Amino acid sequence: MTDFLVPPLPHGFTHLVDIASSSNTKYDVVGVICDHLPPKELETKDWMIKVVLQSPDGHQFPLRLFYRNREDVDTITGIGNIVFVWSASKRTTRDREQELVANRINTLVVIQNNDLPDVEFAGTHITNPKFKYTKIPDRSTRKLTDLEQLYALHLSSWKRKETFASQAQTTNNSPVELSSLRVDRFYNVVGEVVKTWWESGASSVYSLYITDYTENPFFFDQGLIDSGSQSHNNLISGKRTVQVSLFSPHADWATHNISVGDFVWIRNLLVRHRNNSESIIEGKLHTDTDRPNQIDIFKLQEGDLRLLKLLKARKEYHELPPSPSEDLDKQSKNAKKKRDKKKRKEAERERLEQEELERQNQAPKPQQQTTAPIANPLVVPGFPLEILTDVVSIIEAPELQGTNPRTGKPITFPFVNKSYRAQVRVLDFKPDLEDFCQSLDDPEYNDIPMDTSATWNFTQCENRWEWAFYLLVEDAHPNLGQPREKLMLIVNNKNAQFLLNLDACDLRKNPETLKELREKLFALWGEIEESKRNGTHDLAITPRNRPFICCIQEYGVKNNEGGWNRMHAMTSTTIRK
């Protein structure tokens, strides 16, 4: 490949390395996309994408983009794409991370990965550089100058020598091994928790050490740890554990739900250098800026393939012969006795577990209702492989009982961050059907103060209405002898759009939409809405409407007293057309 003179940064553009220390608020920048998160649809129907730009000097800076059309987002997204953006705003997130922000008001030019010629042909383009690029929005009159196109050729030459492997997470939530973690990228990971603690001087930061038993040269070296010792919180020898710092709300949830020995899945973990160290990396799980109540750390459940893989890795690790460095201590008779004792305990535990499993298989099953009501085929839930859970098991979830990791005392948690599938029947709903949509301009409904200084806000959204209603449901198929437990389900804007396939509007001024809504919801509640209009609805009488299967998400919302309200939402369920 022929070398050519490296051109200067185009006039008016800022080097990525200078943005963090600059006092400016607007920036023209150019870089190559080296990583990105999956596109996310907001409740306003805008699309948000977060990318990481990189320059040839190795410096990176995050850029968050908001666009109306998914097609624009798909055009931008692509590892190796070159992006020019003008007048992007710099902001500091609530987690004190800096990023650039742009939306459809800003002009952006994308040169997709395959649209640039090889640099050895660049000579024909230097005096009259012409190659394909996309302007967003497409109505923009801006064109790349010759110097800007020449700089794009320079970036093309550099990026062909680099290997950009995106760690942005896919829709199947596939985790990567901890050995693959590198700085300034986002990952989905799984691991076993081997230590937990609250950070001193940072009351809202809760930290974990996790391991998947793979080694990473950028992890802190734990040194030699005796497997028989209990003074190290089950830490693993060598560079096999990574520190993960959890910020709110993840920290609050983890302290109530995560203990040493649990296996966890963490979504969108950002990897950074440890403070005052360029050779050690650690993970940070910040607050989601768009969904501040969203929890991105979960416990792996029994039967999860990711859990089975971790258990296999743990077993193989403990069966590894000691390394030469470990021979100095671990080959002593005392250490060998401890390992043998641990193996005998594990073998005995496995034997007892097998006996218990055989005993349960031979035990008579509890008496169940012999005939289950047939679920309404017009209502289609997600996660078809998930087993059904009765409502009483959701309300009395055993995960609500646990142990305080600081005191060791038993505690009752305010909620469980978990999804279920249940067969239910609607008993009631609120508010009135005509008020199932609420106006974002109504201060009694939308009490969130608007940030008028923000580059992008909800007032730019054309539709100022959103869905918001509740369904009171009961268990349609309880076990014999159990009452029909009831549960109030929230149906928010996003889940209602998926359920109904209708856009929110002022239903009192749109009789056709109200009529279509009434017809769709007849599949859920039968004659209940009509009986409420006629004044004959009676909760004491079991309705004749057909039961259906739906997905239910349990989560927690902080209240004004500083505690948590336990909430349940219908999600991932749609009414067939």
C-alpha cells in the first residue's frame, strides 16, 4: 500500500484528545466508529444510538445521537464508518462522564466502511476527491470540502491497518469472556461474585469482584490465594477477577439481591482504567441516562446455559494442576490436605444433591387442577420457552427473603427484579377507557421539570400523548386449595404500543381510535368495559371473559419516603390483529 502525506485536521475541527479539557460547548469532530451500543427506541418514537469515535492517535470520545428515522441510525451504525459531525454539544452525564450529543438539528456526514477507495489509488482523488457519502439529514446542503475528503482518505488508510471488533451487545445478550475485556468499550458479561463491599467515601457505589475463571493480563493480580482460606472472600489466584463498580440504581438492587457465591449477568458494562493506573482495568455500571430506574445486573437462574458454562469453568479451574509459582506453597502437605478435604466435601455435596433429586422425582406431585382453561389465542406473549408462574408465587416470591451482606441478618427485600409468564384473567381496569392516554403537557400527569437548556428534549416530539393505564388481573389457573390471587399491572406507553399497535392520542377527540381501542381490548376483558359503562360491574362475581397468557415484569420505584414501591408491569405481550 502506497504511503501518502498525512493531511492536517480540517479547519474548525477539534482533536478528540482536546475535547475533555476544552471549555467550549460546541464542537466539529471527525473520527472512525470503533464501538457502539444497539439502537434504542425512546418513548417519543425517536431513536437513540451511542457510538465511540476514535482518531489515529488512539484517543476515543463517545457521541450520542438522536434521530427520528431508524434508517438514519442504521446508516450511521457500523464499525469502521467515518463520521463528520458539526456543532455537537458537550455534556456531563449524571455519572460524571463526558460525551458529545447531536440530533436531527445537527448536520452529520457518514462515509460507510466500503465506500472509500484503497489508499494506493488516492492520487486520483487528491486534486478532485469524489467518493460516496451520506448526509443526515439528507436535505442538508453541506458538502465535504477537498481537505475534508482528503482527511477521510487518511482515516481510511489508518483504519485499514486497525482491527475494529465491536463489543456492542446484540439482541441475544451474548456475553463475552472476561479475558476479552479492553478499555473504553461496553460489554455484556457473566461471572461468579467472589467479593462485595461498599466503597469508602462513596456511599452510593457498591463494588463486586467477579470471575469467569479466564485470565486477563489487564486485571489486578490477586497473587497466590490458598483455596482453603476463608479470609479472602473466595477470591481467585492470579489475574482472573475484575472489579465492577455499581452506581444507583444498580447498587441499591445488588446490595439487597447479590451475595458472594451468586452468579450474575451484567449488561452494558463500561470498561475503564483504574484510577492512577494505566495497566489495570475495571468495570463500571452507570445509571442509564434514558431509563434511570432500569436495572442492568441480574442473577442467573438455574438451568441458564450461561450458568452451566460458569459452573463447568469453576470445576475445571479447581481441577487444574498448580502452576510452577504455586508449587512453592501449594505443594506443601498442609495445602494439599486442604485441597483434598475440599474435594471430599464437594463430592459429598454432589452425592446428597443427587439423592435429593431422586427423592423429589419419586415423591407424589401436589394435586393440581385437572383441567386448565384454554388461553386466548388472540393474545400473544413473548418468551415462549418460559414456564408459567401462578400469581401467588409472584406475590410470595422466595427471592424476597435474603441476608443483609453487611450484618448477616435475615431481611425482606422490597421487590425482585424478575420477569414471569402467567395465565390471568382481567377483573377491572382504570382509569376510564377514554382516559387511557395522558397528555405530556398536563402538569398533574407529567410532573418532571423540563430542562430548557438541553440540546434535545421532549418538546420537540410531535405527539404529546402517551398510553398509561392499569389492569387488575387474577390467577386464571391456581392450584387446588389456593385462592385466586389478584395483581395490579401497569401498562406504560411502550408496552401499550406493543400490546395494541396503536399510537397514543386524545381519545376524547378521536372517536375512531377510541372505537378501535374498545374492539381490541375486548379480547382481554370481554364484557367488563360494557358492564362498567352500564353500572352493572361487580368484582365479587367471577367474570366470564377468557383468560390469556402475558409477560409480567416486577421492579421497584423509589418513593418520597426513601423506600421502594413494588411494581408489576405487563410487557412483551401483543393482541393479534
